[in-house]
Amino acid sequence: MLYDLARPLLFALSPDSAHELSIWTLKHFAGWMPAAQPLEAQPVEVMGIRFPNRVGLAAGLDKNGEAIDALASFGFGHIEVGSVTPRGQPGNPKPRIFRIPQSEAIINRMGFNNHGVDNLVSHIRTARFKGVLGVNIGKNLDTPIERAVDDYLICLDKVYAHASYVTVNISSPNTKNLRQLQGESELDGLLGQLKARQQQLSDQHGRYVPLTLKIAPDLDDAQITNIADALRRHRIDGVIATNTTLSREAVSGQPNADETGGLSGGPLRHASTAVIAKLAKALAGELPIIGVGGITEGQHAREKLEAGASLVQLYTGFIYHGPSLVRDAVTATRDF
């Protein structure tokens, strides 16, 4: 496969350069991409949306929605773009992505680098992709945490008409104090305002766009229970579990393990699956879970479904294995 040839070249570059080159290539050569992988249709309805299969692309790879059409050629059942903020921002200084190849892991401290929500919407409008598109929204670095809801509402207003669903990202470890929004009182206020705005936008556009919440893996049982209660109370449509972890226990002593940022990939697998299982128990089927974190082979995707997820997403495993992982994950989740 082409990716098997491209990967050594990409991994010879710094992770920051490899990411930028990959997005540039996908953006400019989308028309030359082969047709989508001929994967057997395995439709499933989640949040009132018909997904052609259970395997999606997680947010973070294509923050600005520049490569939607090319990414669609790999057979994903859905694509999530972002995180996007109201205003463009550069993110943290480079280097800000670090590979840990022996663990098929990555540490990133990118910091919501993006060109702003208007730029993202312009790319979505010109994309040919008509499948399931999620948009992941965040807050600007310089917006005080007590006014974070303003940024989420701005983004929700602007992306609502163009998204299949919208994800509220309150779990990135790379924006100062962002994870405070997972606290009981902060989350209650945030979700209440977002849900009210979702209803207004639904009436305005004559179309209901589901809201999901993306949470961290670094939560104790009481925090998971509180989040589940808030999700039910505010009738949020779904939850994505999980974002990257601050823990380094699984990569201790390995090169780059002490870099600041969120750890993703293989070492996150068990922690994210454990959060899924606890969420599934607390939610008792009242809303669906999208499982993400540490999927590096097809069976890992099935594990997340067995733990209680309805859909899964890939990111770091896709960086290490390319489109073949999409096929393996779709095959492993067949007839679940």
C-alpha cells in the first residue's frame, strides 16, 4: 500500500513537519486520491444519524477541515474535524509533537492551533464529502475560563448548519485550565447554555444537530458519575471517551516520555476503555458513547464496543498504520 512506502519518509521528518506535509499533500492531491476503500457497508444508527460503519477519524488530524475529501477516501464511517476556536491562534511553540515509536504513542502539546471557525466553515462548504461530519469546538487560549461558554456558543452558532454533529471539547490538556470545565458546577452551567442554544438553532434551521461532549481519561469514579449525571440531566446526545492522558506510567523511561502534553496511542488503550466501561454503567444506555484512545489494531476497536461504545474513532493508530487500520477496525466491528 502507498502508506507503507510513505511512512518511512514521513517518520524521517520531525512529527510537526510530517503532520504539516501530510495535510498539505492530502489537501492538494485530493483529486488524485484513489476511490474509497471498498469496505462492506455496515450501517448503524447512532444519535439519529446513519453511519456507514462504526469507525471514524478523531478530531485533531485535520483541524481546519482542509483535507476532508482525501480523508474520506480511506473508508471512515465518519470524519471529525477541529478542534476549532472562534479566532485563529498559533498554538504552542514548536516542537510540540513527539513520537514514542516503541509504544506506538505520541505526545502532543499543540494547543488548539487553528485558523479560526470562519476558515473551517469555508473549507466545509467547498468539500465534496456528503458523509457524516463532526465538528469539534474549543475555546481560545486568551478567553478567561469563566467566559469559556461564550467561545463555545460562537463556534456552535457558526458550525451548526454545516455539521452532522458537534463535539464540545473540554478535555484537552494543552489549553490552560480547560479541564476545569469538567467540574460539576462548571459543567452544569456550560451544558445548560449549550443545550438551550442547540434548541434555538434547531428551530432556526429546521434541523436537529446532536451535541457530544469529549472527556478526559484522567477522571476518578466520582467524576465519571458526575459527568454521566450531567449528560443525562441536560439531554446531551452523546459522549466521546477519551481525549489524551497526562499519565506517563505506561511509557516511563522511554525517549520523549517526559515531554509536556497529552499522551495518545497504545499506552492509552486500557485507560480509555476503562472509562468507557464505567460511563456505560453510569449511563445505562441513555446516550451513546464514542470510544477513542489506543486503537492500534482491529481487535482494540471491538474491545471498546464490548465495553459499551457504539462507535469508535482512530487517530494515533492511524498515524502509525495508515488506512489498513481503518479496514481492520471495520472488519473487527462487523456484525457487533
